[in-house]
Amino acid sequence: MGESGVIKSGNLSSSFGEFRTKREKGEVSGRLGPLHYYGAGSYSESGGFRPNSDVLEHRGFLKGEIPVSDLLAFQGSFGYSGSKVSEFDYPDLGVSGKRKVFSRYGKFT
């Protein structure tokens, strides 16, 4: 798309494995006018090898930069991560637990 194309490069991938395990991920980068950017995301899921050992995870990340001169640029980055993980399982007692963990972050420089 040339020097000022919306998407200069990108990729997508999908993988799988035992125990209903799968992962999709993708990345894009490019330039839109003066804005240089990068973005990535992923989704992972696994049923686990025993009862209540499943995992679910999703992530995203964006970064942008606008150069003002050869010595100065404004940058910002933002991210998200979320997961659900089984913590314990006592099938004889009928007790199990899952934990959800979320994180959001950002930075300007």
C-alpha cells in the first residue's frame, strides 16, 4: 500500500492441540498519515487434561507513535489481559474453584 498505507503488514495464525486446546492470534502494523501503529491480540483456550483444569485467556495490545521531529515523538501504548484459570478441584467433595484475572494498562510518553 505504499508508505502511507493503512495496513503495512499483518499476520493471523491458528493452532490446536490435545484437550480441546486452541489459540488464535494476529498482528497488524502500519502507518496512517503521521501515525505509526502496532496492534496484537490473542485468544487461548484449553479444556485441560483432567476435570476442572481448563484455561481461558485473551489479550490485546495497541501502540501508536506520532513523530514531531527527528528528536521528538509522542507515544502511547495500551493493553488488556484477561484469564480464567481453575485453581483447585476436589471431585470427591464436589468442590472446585476458578479465578478470573483482568489487567488493563496504558502509558503516554
